[in-house]
Amino acid sequence: MTGNILLSISVRRSKDIFPSAGQFRVNYPATMKKLLAFLALAGIAQIAAAAVAKGSTTTAENKVANCIGCHGIPGYKASFPEVYQVPMLGGQSAKYIENALNAYKKGERKHPTMRGIAGSLSDQDIADVAAYYAQQK
Amino acid sequence: MKSFAISSFIALSALSLSAHAGGDISAGKAATEKYNCASCHGKDYNTPIDPGYPKLAGQHRDYLEHALVAYQRGADGANGRGNAIMAAQAKPLSRQDITNIAAYLNSLPGSLVLRK
């Protein structure tokens, strides 16, 4: 969606820069229509992709770097603001892991470290990380 | 007879010690039955009725305690958690109930693992 906005701004700008380019104006509507149709389709595709957000364990491998420093170390304890062993995630249900990460992201869960980490994750990242931990045995 | 008394004294004091340190497993089992935890988290606490709910069997004891206390605090409390269902479930629990429940759930065999 950001892409759409940026592109339409740049189109408008080129019009501002070349206000006297008559030829431009003649061809403009057709090009614009095509462009708009393309952008609309791209937008729909993007929304559809986000709605599914299926987790992939292969792409997750680059994304769990922030997780394993705590959740991958036996006996590792959270030290701030309270001390307790961080939860075991391997084999946990993917949907629950997604719910938990989204709750940190939205601020329904207040743990400061997890809020920081979850806030940096996209919906796709969350789905991937959840799938990664869910398949562990 | 005397040796039996001594050994049972030792056994009992060991039991009460473990109960003090890590919560009372059988009291925890009774509490989970009283508050119907299994109706969502599954009979064995490893097969929740909805994938949106966590498996609890074998989870770290101190983490489970933290989570229940956090639900009691709610989303407005420091290091709390807001969740409509768990807020209502955690509300009536005493600190001792929480310790016992965590000990019981931790003692159960489950499929949670710690891996990289």
C-alpha cells in the first residue's frame, strides 16, 4: 500500500516538473488507467497475502536470531523486571505463539523485552517464527 | 520400629520441604480441577481445545507462576497481561494456588521442548 502512495506522488510530481509537456497529457489517462489497474491488483494481492500470512520454517531461520539468545538456552532466565525461566516454545501451537506475539505488539502484554521484539516483527515474521517453533520436537 | 519412625520422619520432612520450595503438586491438581483449567487447555494439558490456547504440560514452573500473576495484574498493571478469559480465571487464585498449579502443570509429561 505504501508503494501505491509513493508511486502516485511521483506521478504527480513529474506533472509538476513538466507542466508544458502536452504529449504527456494526451497519453496520460490511458497510462494512468493501466497503472491504476496494476496498482489495484497489486494492492489486492498484498491484502490477500497478509490475510493468509502462512508461516514458513525456511524463511524463519533468518528471523529467530532474536529468539534463540533467550529461548534457545537451557535454564535461561528473564532478569528484568522479574526473574523466571523464559517459556519453552518448541512444540507449542503456532496459533498461540502468534496470539502471544501480537499481544506483546499491541501492548496487551507488557513485558518490555518482548514488546520491543514483537514490535519489530511483521505479520509474516510472526507467522514464520510461530511455524518454526511449532514444528520442533 | 524406631528406624521406621526415623525414616518416615525424614521422608515427611523431605516432602514438606519440596512442597514449600516448589508448590504442592496434589493441591495444584485439585485447584486445576476446581477452576476447570482442562476445559480449555485439554485434559492432559498438552492438547488444548483451540490452537489459540497454549499447551501447559511440562512448561517451566516459574514461568507459569509469572504468567498467572501477570493475568491477575491485567494489561494496566506493571508487567501485566490483558486477556479477557485469563483475567477472569486468574482472579480468584491465591498466591499459594498459583504456586501449586504451576508445580502440578510443570510435573506433567508434555510435548514442549527447548531447542534452538
